[in-house]
Amino acid sequence: MTGYELGEPFAVPQDRSNVHGVRLFGAKVAGRPVLVRVTNDPGHEVHLIDALDGTPAAGFTVVPRRWLGVCKTSWYSTFLTSHVYQAAGGPRLVTTHDEWLVRQWNLATRRQATRARRLPESDWGWIKAITSYADAGRTVLLLGGHDALVRRYDAATGREIAEPLRHDVSVDALAVYAVDGVRHIASGDASGRLHRWDAATGRKVGRQIAAHQGPIRWIVAYLVEGRPQLVTGSIDQTVRRWDALTGDEIGETRYFGEVPLAALLTGEGADRLLVVGCDDKLHRYRAATGEPVGEPIDCGADFYVVDLCELEVAGRRALFVCGDPAAIRRFDARTFRPWPVGH
């Protein structure tokens, strides 16, 4: 099957996936829109999928199978964290695994783009969150870990930039935003606290926010009339909005019956929406006000939303929904109607 209709989701290789490590990214590879789906079990594979017609384009294994048996603790030997960013030579995939190596992959060649970077031996556990930002002509990678640190690396050289940002517990979510032209980092930890940092100095900004009753799953940052807001989703099944300057909550807390695993910002201006994936539905809210928009969109029976991404396909913005069991659905990002192949 290669369709994106609700009754016929795009089929991807079955992998009995651990949803906590499955990610979906959109990228342009050799000028063509491609979905990058990163899996955990088995084999820690990356699937490249043509975003236009839904056909498999390529794939490769991130962690060689012969290495899977040498991890120090089999309990977490399947945990994989990933991120995609745009480099001069095209999109790159960053992966970390529990052998404490950070790898970068050229998605066009499907080979490692740089030498693997081993994290300091003092680190314990695994990387829980990765993001990146551009700074003075270079790309900076942010890695938040189970060791309660956020480390900053130059993506090209692999060198660590300054001292880590230190927390009390595991760092599970990261986002980057700006305040009056000064870059800030938002980090969410396993105890549900939200932290803000000056990216250049590494100093804390304001008080820590007791945001949730459980680990923060994701953070989305954006501007509303020039003022930065942060939106957080947690294992405690809530989504909350925050004024990034004062740390005060904005509006009401949104409660879900399941964990909201993914969120995405789409649209522009007054039409900009926050899309939250929870259970088998997509929930839409106005980014500026938090007001619900329309009824939740049903992704279909036996479909559990794991991740979201947006990508331009044939001159239109497409919203892709990665689910468990392994499938991907495509929607028009403007109308939110299913977008089948051939239309």
C-alpha cells in the first residue's frame, strides 16, 4: 500500500517499534521531498520515504546489529534519539545511542558525514533530547541527557562549546527561542520543571517553572506579537502555555485522556496553529490565544499518533502523521483534509 487516505495509510516497514524513540522528519534530499523515519526496534533503522508518492526511497541501519549485544545494560539497549538539521551539503541526521556515541549522517549518501563523537566517560545513561540552532555561521547541537546535563557542540567540529547546563534530574525536552535578539534555551526535565537559559553565557534566566506533574515530553517556542511563548506537553497528559519572559502560565491548562506525544506549529500570522497529536487524534489550537479550532481530526482506528512533521510537497504544505503500528498519514496542512496519492 502506498496511499495516504484514512482507510489506507502509507505502509512503512514493520518494526515492532518502541514509540518513545520513533521520530519523523521532513527534508529535501537531492531536491526531492523526503520523509525520514527513525526507528528503534529491531536494528535501529532509518527509512527514507518519497513524500510525493509514498514509495520507499532508501534505508540504512544506525547501530550495527553486532553492537547490540555489547551495551552495558540490555534494559535500555534499544533507546535511540535523533534530530535532522540543514547543513551546507544537505540535510543531516544526528543520532545517539547508549554506547555514548553521537553520529551524523549525510541523508543523500546515507553515510556518516563526520567522525563519531564519544561523549565524556563521566556521563551515565542516554541522550533524551536533541535540537540545534544556527549561530555565527555554525550549527550548534544541543544534547539533553539522563545525566541531568545539556551539552552544546559545534556540529562541524564536534567540539564542546562552554560548560554544560546543569540540572537536578534528566533533561527530556529542548527548544530554542529569542528574546530581543538574544538566543535562549528552554529545557524540560523529568520532574516536570521548565528551565530557561541564556544560550551564549549558559546562565539561568528567571526562576524555574513547576510546569507539570510528570516528565515534559516536548516544548514548542514561538512569538506572539513579538513576545516569546513556550508550550509544553507532558506525561501527565496536559498541555500548558507559558510567557517565556515572566514564567507565568497563559490561559488554561489543556487536559487529555492520553499522553500528548507530539506537537507542531503550522501556518502563518493569525492563521498559525498549534497541532497536538494525542492517541488517534490531532487537536488544533490558535497559537496566539490557545483557542480550540474545529473538532479533533480522527486519524483512524488502531492508529496511535507518535510524531508529526510538515513539508512542502508539489507546491503545497503537507502535514505528516507518524503512527503506531507503523504507518504514516498525509494531510493538507491548510485544510487538514486527507491528501491521497495522485491528488
